[in-house]
Amino acid sequence: MTELSPGQDAPQFELPRDGGGTLTLSALRGKAVVLYFYPKDDTSGCTAEAIDFSALKADFEKAGAVVIGMSPDSAKKHDKFKAKHSLSVDLVADEERKAIEAYGVWAEKSMYGRKYMGVERTTFLIDRDGKIARIWPKVKVPGHAAEVLEAVRAL
């Protein structure tokens, strides 16, 4: 598992996105990027997180940041997820988990005593120069989007 830390270059990616086309990290140079990794579309925690980030999207934009959610779900699933919950954040599909593994968020998890591999809910704040400014590992959803927004404003 890759261990990233603040000050390092954020791993680059080019992935399919909701609504068609691809999204590349390098194309966002000059803007702060909030990149949040989540396990699965349409589960309770992931839905709450996406709704919270969507609710603050205008504030993030005002602060000069783009918010991107990433999971191993397909772009088609992302489209359904966005439509169902009126989400406004960009969602990218990493079905092969290349970026997920590059960011070190593919981890062993356990539920009800059963161990399995999955995405550990983690958020990265990437500065305007493409460097990691801050990392929130093992995110608890309530209040998280607001906390990230404060960090963006402090950049």
C-alpha cells in the first residue's frame, strides 16, 4: 500500500467520469482539488458524504476548489447515483483501481468479523501546484465536507 504524505506530488490519473468523457488531474492545475475516495455508490455513508459535498459545491468553487468523488463503481452507476440524489460534484470511475491503489486507499476492512478488501473512505486536498496539502484518513462523514472547506479556504 502506497503511503502518501503532505508535500508529495499527487498521483496523476485520467479516468472515465459521470456524464461521459474523462477527467484528468493534470487538467485541474491552478485550482485546489478535493479528491474524496468512497467505497460504493448509493450506500448510506457514501450518499450522505456526496450530498454534503454537493451542498457546499458553490462554496468550494468560491474558494477556488473543485470537488471530485472517486470509487470503483462504473461511470454508468455514477450517473444513476447523481440523478437519484441530485448530486452536483464530479464523480470518476476507477474500476481497475489504479488511482485508488496509487493513493493507498485500497485496504483491508472488516465488517461483522469478516475481512475483505475495499476503499477506505479518505479525502485528499491537492493544492494549485498538484501537491498534496492535507489528508483525512478513515473519514467520518458528519461535518467532514465543512471541515474540508475550511482547509481549502486556509490554503
